Amino acid sequence: MHPDHERPQKWTPPSKDSDQPVDVRRVLRLFRPYRGRLAVVGLLVAAASLVSVASPFLLREILDVAIPQGRTGLLSLLALGMIATAVLNSIFGVLQTLISTTVGQRVMHDLRTAVYAQLQRMSLAFFTRTRTGEVQSRIANDIGGMQATVTSTATSLVSNLTAVIASVVAMLALDWRLTVVSLLLLPVFVWISRRVGRERRKITTHRQKQMAAMSAIVTESLSVSGILLGRTMGRADSLTKDFARESEQLVDLEVRSNMAGRWRMSVIGIVMAAMPALIYWAAGLAGTAVSIGTLVAFVSLQQGLFRPTVSLLQTGVQVQTSLALFQRIFEYLELPVDITERPDPVRLTRVHGDVRFEDVDFSYDPASGHKTLDGIDLTVPAGGSLAIVGATGSGKSTLSYLVPRLYDVTGGRVTIDGTDVRDLSFDTLAETVGVVSQETYLFHASVADNLRFARPDATDEEITAAARAAQIHDHIAALPDGYDTLVGERGYRFSGGEKQRLAIARTILRDPPVLILDEATSALDTRTEYAVQEAIDALSAGRTTITIAHRLSTVRDADQIVVLDQGHIVERGSHDELLALDGRYAALVRRDSELAPTG
């Protein structure tokens, strides 16, 4: 649905400096519901670390005691101990991976659901200013990009940190001098990894924006409407070139992201790989102060230290990269919701359908001082009909969209049965006000599922009755799969008139006492319009009806017709009364007659 008003500027999320730190506490709060499972992971990590550091001590006893002294019994026992540590380590690792992955996926689910729920709360204005591809990219690409962090990185951080601490304690127990030598360069390595992390975080922010731009192109150009437009306008090659250009920029960002700090991290790996040589050299200088068993055990521990240390540094880089994604997700979660439900909303039980506009003002940008609607006073009694006519951009659709609160007034109020619509619960509004627009949206599902979207508990008999009332049942029944027929993407297997009658059937099934018809027949040919108009007449019977008119022939019988011009009511009355005035409405009728097809 696109209201006939001046389009506001395209929405962009609040810009944040990529160097601005994300509130890590907020990220950690995502894991709070699963702290019990995470505690189990922590115990498994601690147990695995203790088992890992035990193996070098067993090795020292083998080399320094069991073999030199020929104690075969002790040798067998120590060897079995080393095998047992490997088995236990594997078991702990599998359990740890299972639990941490489950927790991570649950957090991903929570994030996706939170973002989707937040977007469902946004007003129509947000979606008229935001590209669909941008929204989809936040849910798919940004949250998907965090998968490694929330499923394994957090656990890896704890696991490696525990392993580093355990290894350092064990190394100190073996020989404190060699431990000091081993840890001399560690602060430098930490500093380097932080620099690399910040660099990748900046690149990731740009990369995700580029992925959002690509998603927008795909969503728009590969939809049924986009394909039709591209083919009929001969722009397929041009669209491909546009996509290739955006993809080329993404290639550059991906390469930069993967290569950022790669040489520096490689230097760290080389130095750590060379550390055993330094330890052997230092031990050689110490002479007989260090036994062979202690030396081998120490080097084994040192390798056990360096592996988690390198992994820890790389995890730090990944966390920095993921913080950019968290920042983009939090931007959506922090979007201000401009249409909210009261804490104690009013729920109407018996709705008559009396609609009033009381000195209504509306502006898309109140700060600008420009009003799309100004001082609108209207009354539509229960069961009555109001038609709103006027030039494109006069505010017709905007006025009608204030009733179901697709927008909120910026002055005055709109009431249903005397209650301000802003005080009504969302459920009451949805049950009270039905909208049929010229742009019918159908899901890629069966006819029955599309109709049942209005009322999930509707029976097959009720669906059939609604289709009959909308004069579409015979067509559906003639299809090979009947009501199980897939409508296709956006309903492209059906003609415009058929889609409109499906939309009318859907609204009939909903059975709202107040009906908004937003130029529901403007895009149809005369014959189809007549068939659809019959369905609309059946739908409107006994309901309060507000019709946005494109073809004035559809509103001649309205109880009241108002003419809007730049947000003001300039004429009002019945069809005959307005013709007698020979003003704006009469001019519109004459123009409509001149444009009507003949023959």
C-alpha cells in the first residue's frame, strides 16, 4: 500500500562511529537465560583443562623415573593414564561442543525473533522509507554473520583462557625461570591482536553495508515485478552490470577483511613455533639444573600454552569483528516505535462503527511545519459511507490510514464509537477496521491459506462462503487444485481482478464493521471493475465504509463525498449536491467522463 502523499526521505539507521565500543554487557545479557547450561560448559572446560595439564606430568615421570629405573609396572600405569586423559579430553570436548552450540543457536533464534518482532511494531512510515533488502540483510546476513561468535567463540574464549591459566600454573610448578622466558613476548602479542581486531571491525561494518545493498538489488530486481520491468524495459543487462559492480566492491572488502593483520598474526605464529628452541637453549645454559623429563614436560606444556594462546588472540579478533555486527543489530532493536499500544488499552466488545475525525492534523515531519492534513472534521455514522476524492497527493490515503492507526495523528483525534483509536488495543483495531487496497498482496501459498490468513480458525465452509460473496468461488473451483492451488509469488498466477476479489473474500472472512477501500478498482479495466464492484457492494453492505476514489463512477451513491486539496476539505456533500455547486467535484466528474472508454 502506497499512500498518495509526498514521499519522505529514505530512512537510514543512526550512524555510529565504528570505533565506538559496543556495550559488551548488553551482548552478555543475551546469554543470561542459558546461564545454567553455560555453567555446565564451564565445568566441562575446567575438567578438560585439568586433564590436559596432567599429561605432561605423567610424561615427566615416565622419562625421569619409570624408564631409567626399569619400573615396567609404573610405566604401564603412566601410559594408561596418558591414554585415559586423551579419551576424557575427547568426551569433554564433544559434550562441550553440543551444549555450547545449542546455546548459541538459541541466542541466534532469540536475536532473529527480537528483530522481527521489533520490525512488526514499526509504523507503515518506516517501511515506506526503508528498502526491503536492507531489512532482510539485517536478519539474514548480520545475524548469520554472528553465528560463529555466539555458537563457538564464547566457549572457545573460556576454554582457551582456562587452558592458558592451567598451563601457566603447571609451567611455574615445573620451572619458574623457563616460564618467565616463555611469557616475555605475550604482552606484545596481545597488543598486536587488538590492533588487528579494530581494523577488521571497521572493515566488517563496511562489508555488511555492502551486503545490504546487494540484498536490496536482489530483492527488488529478482521479484516477479522486477523481472517483468527489467525484461519489458530491456534493462536486464544493465541490472546485471549494476549487480556485478556491487559484487565487485564486496570482493574487495572480503579480501581486505581476510587479509587484515594476516602478516602480523603470522609473525606471532612463527615466534611461538620457535619458542621451544629458545627453551632448549635456555635449559642448555642452565646446565644440569633441569632434568630431561622436566624439559620435555615443560616444552609439552609450552606447546599446550601456545595453541590456546594463539586461538585466544584469534578469538579476540573475531569478537572485535562480531561487535560490528552486534552494533548493526542493536541499531534495529533501538529503533523508536512511534505507534505503540497503551499499557491499559480499551477493548471494544460490540462495535457499531461510528467514525469521527475531529480537527485532525497530520505531518510526516512535524519539525518542518508542513501539514499533509490540516483541520479535518468528518463524521461517518455507523453503517454509513464516505467517499474521499481529490488530486494525487491531496492526502486521501493518508486520511483513511489514520483510522486503523497505520499512522497517528499529529493533532486532533480519530474516534471509533467515541473512543480515540490511540486508546484502543491493537487487536480491537485489527478486528474493527478492514483495508482493501489497489495493491493486493498474496503470499506464495495456497488460495485457502491466503484466505485463512484473515482468520486462521475459519472452516472450509466459511472460506467457500466468503469466496462466493466475493464472486471468486467459481473461478477457484475450476482450477485443477481448487482451493489448494498455489497463487505464486505475489499472486501472479491470478489476474488483477481475481486478486482483488481474493482480497475482498479475505476481508469478508475477517468481517470488520469498518471498511477502508483504498482505490480498490483503479487499476482494473471497466468490465473487471464492474465485477469487482459487485463484490465490494456485497462487502460494504451494513458496514461503515470509507472509499478512496479514483474513478468517480464508483462513489456516486456514497452518503457523503468530500473533496480534498492539499490536505484541506474544500467541498463536501452528496453527488447531486456537489454537481450543483459546479466546483472541484463537478470538474473531476467531467474529467472522469472525458477519460472514460467509449464503445
